[in-house]
Amino acid sequence: MHRTELADFLRRCRARLGPADVGLTPGPRRRTPGLRREEVAQLTGMSPDYYTRLEQARGPRPSRHMLTALARALRLTDDERDHLFHLVGEEPPRDRTTSGHVRPGLLRVLDRLYDTPAQVITDWGDVLAQNAMAAALVGDICARPPGDRNIVRSFFLRPPQDSGSGLFPTEDMKEHARIHVASLRAVVAARPDDPGPAALVAELRAASPEFAALWETHEVAVRRSTVKRFVHPVVGELELDCEVLLSAEHAQRLIVHTAAPGTESAERLELLRVVGLQDLTPSG
């Protein structure tokens, strides 16, 4: 691990960013340009002391999960992300699997969607990034442990008594289940050597009779734009248009939810923006 070079690289990457570049409020006038150390720590989910020690070349070796979080927080390009991994003595993620690295341009789009829920997910359901409105609508999924951020797993492994998942109307659950399975089958067929989707399928076939039964139907359907109904504990039911924007390699999707102007759902979505993250339980 090249501690001195890592520290220098982190400082330089932090200095070139401002709060607005990462979706944060600028706040009071700053004496120096760039993000503060505590802001980078906040974006990555690490303690300020841990990040400070990394920049002072005296921190412990970061995990691969932490390196991915740093690359995302500092808006690194693919080449810069690989360099970060190399400085720590780790092999960078390779294209044969679904990358957890979200491109800086996609994150900038996400940051600017301040009044509508939006999130970046892999094509097999891992949530990689959310804006504040998405966290307010479906829960702060990115705050969960890394292995608990897949919306397909959360959907099928929900408690048996939770027939409506707390997020969707009960009568819509069968359709959501069908779409999840059909989309996942398309991904597994397209990337048979990617261990992530294959492991998820094996896990759910063993743990969820509902998933196993749907898997046997062999339905295939790539997730498309649609209309979804959400049940929010504070603002009530919202009917939202769900737009799915594909990344260049189609392995990541930007999901944006909007309400038709002048509707009750539009009013409730605005109320949700005001309410923010209050009284929310994360849900898949």
C-alpha cells in the first residue's frame, strides 16, 4: 500500500470538487476551495477520523468496499478508480462482472434531480446511488450493509406477513414479482459468467418458493419505463411515471420517478420533498 501517494491523490481529488458537484448544500462561505474532509467522510459512510488519517498517510488499508465508496464520492473516472485500487495494492474491478462504480457524469445527473426521486441501480437490482428524494420515497438503501442493497433480494425475502412490502399496494405485488424475475433472467442469460446475478438466482430459488415458481415459467423481459404506485407512510399513495435510462453498457440504470403535473400525486411528491427523510423505514 502506497500511503503517501494515496494521501496525495485523495487530497487532490477532494480539492477539485465543490459541494454542488456532489449534491451538497454549499453553506457558509469557505476559506479554501474543495470539499471538506468531513463531507467526503459523509459521502462514503466512513468516520471523519478514518478519512483524515488516510489523507495524513497513517490510516489502515481500506477495504474494496471502502475504495468503491471513495471512488463514487470523489467522482473518479474509471482510470482514476483503477489507480486508487492500485495504490492500495488491490486489483481493480473488471468488466466481466457488473461494476459498482457509477460514472461521474451519471452521478452529476443524479445530483441535479433535487425534486424528483432518482437512483442508480445495476441491471440485477443492486442500488449504487440515490438522491435525497429517492431515499425519502423508498428508504435510504445505500445506508444498509453492502450485502443488503439488492431490491430483488429484499422483495422476495421480505417477512411472510408483509404481503404488501410496505412500499407497494398489495394488489400490485404479483406484477412486481413477475417483472423482477423476468428481468433477472434476461441479465443472467446476457452475462452467464457474471457471478453476482447467478449467485442471487441460486439464493432466491432456494429461499423463496414464490421466486422459484416464477423462475420456472422462463419469462424474459428487460425492465422498461412504466407507471408505479407507491404507498408512503407520511404522504400516502403516489402514482408515478418510472423512466429507465440505460448506461452505455446497459449494466447500470438511472431510474427516475415523476408525477403528472396538476395531479394529487404531484402535490404529494412536493410534500415528500418537504418532509424529506422523516419517519422512514428503508424498504426494497
